[in-house]
Amino acid sequence: MTLLTGTYYDGVSSRGYVATIEVLNNLQATLVYDEQRIHIQLSRLKIEPSLGGMPRKITWQETGFFAADATIELDQLVKRLDNRSMMDWVASLEKRVGVIIAATIGTLIFILGFGIYGVPKLAEATAYILPEGISARLASSTLEKLDLVLDESALSAERQAQLSEYFLARGEVEQLFFRHAQRVGANAFTLSKSTVVFTDDLVQLTSDDEELLAVYLHELGHAKLLHVERSILQSVAWAVILTMITGDIGGVGELLLALPLTLGQAAYSREHEREADKFAIAELKSLGISPLKLISILDQIEASHSFSHEDDLASSVGLDGVESKNPDLLNEQDANAENAEDARDLAKSQENEFGEKAAESIFSRSLLELLSSHPITVERRAYIRAAAEDN
């Protein structure tokens, strides 16, 4: 006789009854619960696949079921009824520690491999089939956010027109903008395959337009190779993968909300930088210009950024002390203060004003520094120099 223990639910109420199923022969089984006995044809028993050590559901009627404890007797009955499935094989693997460890390691290797090699390839393929208007809309959205912290270019209209004509005649993008980025310094960044932005400080850094052209061609490489779009798609793909693994969809929602701000950010990978450099070098050579112009301007950009960000930020918002902001004005205000309480209120008001300006400046710096796409390294210098010498 085979005896199964478990809980019986009659399908009428939510109450569960401690019960047993007795299998006496190959034809009949008996359910015993609450002083009742129900005879069941053995051939009518349907046993669901096992899931770890969870009770297994046994049915034989439209309503009600028996939740059988996971026991050796139950496994033997499943074999006896030839009621096994693929899930029973999976359940047997789940009980083997070695298999679990191997499966876990294999899964991690697959996820890392897919993330490192598969996701970039998938993002690249997807980026090239995006509708034409997507890049323009994304760039427009990013520039709209950036213009909250950027100023209109102080370059003359003639100079902007001259550079635009010079650049676009040698490699075209749909939109080329010039902006005055206070405190961020000399830089240029790509917002999408359709849009490139130059800062005034970069234009004023050199009188050699060929050096500026070298930077433009580097940014054009980012644009033509869809580096911004690919970076975003890679981030989204990773978020989807992590959501599937963890079940946390909140992270994806936050990512989608932040996309307009992070769109043009330049967490360009080393591979993207190398690709953009390679593109710029090839274009410069085709124009008869030495790629060493790129090294020269990148060195100048790096040198121009060598000042202390902290000192610059403090001086920009008056954090070195209240007197440093406008001592004459403060002396006049102190003289007009009727008592110590008025002076404290005045100081508090000034502190709030400076705090707001500091927060705005920090936000501006953080956002714009993310857009920097010209980290110059020994490796980059060596690569560009070698490419310049290679005919």
C-alpha cells in the first residue's frame, strides 16, 4: 500500500483538511479526511510537476484538490502512473548542489558575456535602423535642457558663419551650434547623429582653424557612428536585463525619465573614442591635413582644464566669504541694519541666495562635464601619432 499525506481542499470553502490518500492496488485509491472516505479511480489522478520541495497538487475532479507532501512515496506513485514530465527532471536537478552551482556560474558567465559583447552589437544594429526623426528629437530634447545652463554664444555672427561653412563643407551634420558654457571651458560634444555643439572657449583657444576642424571631425565621427544612440540603447538593454533578473521595474522607469538629461552624456567608451579618432584621422588625411593637429588641440584643451574646479566654483558663487562678493554693498547694508536681528536676517537671506547659485552652478558643471568627450591619454597620443606617420 502507498500512503500519501497532505491537505485536502474541497473547492467549496477555503478550509483545508488534514488528509491522506491510500493506494491499495492498480485500480483504486481512497481519500480519507474529516472521518470521510472517498473512493477514486487511480487512472483519474493527475499529479502536477514538482517544484522543489513544495507540495504537489493532485486532482481527479473539476473542483477540489489534494496538496500532497513531497515524499518518496509520491515520487514512486508518479513513476507507477507514468505521470512524469520534463519538470520532474528539472526538479531532480534542483536537488543537486553541484548542478545548482554550475548553473549559477554558467548563468553569470552568460549574462556578463552577453552584456559585454552581445548588448553592444545589438545596440549598434538597432541604432542603424532607428527612424530618421528619432535622433533629431532626442538632440532637441537634450539641447532644450542644456540651454537652461548654457548661454547664447558671444562669438560674432560672422565668425560662427565662417566656422559653420568651413566645418560643414568637410563633413555635414544637420545642426551645428555654438554656446557659451561658463566655467566648463573649452569643449565640444555630440548630442546625436544630427547635432554637434562647440563652446566659445574652444573656438577662442586657438587661431588655427585646422585644429578646430580636427575636433569637429572627431565629433562628426561620434555622430556618424551613432555613439550617443548606441550608448543609450546599451543602457536601456542593461536596464531591461536587470529588470528581468531582479523584477524591479522602478529602475527602468527612472532611466526613461532621465533620458532627456543623459542623452548627450558622454560616457563614451574607450572603443567609441578610438573609433572617433580613427574617423577624424582618416578625414584629416583625405584633406591633406596632419592628424597631429588633433593632438595639438587636445593638449590645449587638457591644459585649459587644469585649473581647480573647486576654487573656480567657490569664486563663481562667492563661497570664499560674504565680503568677497561685494564688500561695499555689504558695509552699506550693515550700516543700515537697525539691530543685530536685522543683521542675522540679512546674513541668512544672503546665505540662501548664495546656496541657490551654488546648487545651480554645481548642476551646470555636473551636466556639462558629462558631455566632455576629449579625455586625452598617453595611449591616445601614441595612437594618433602612429596613425599620422602611417601612410
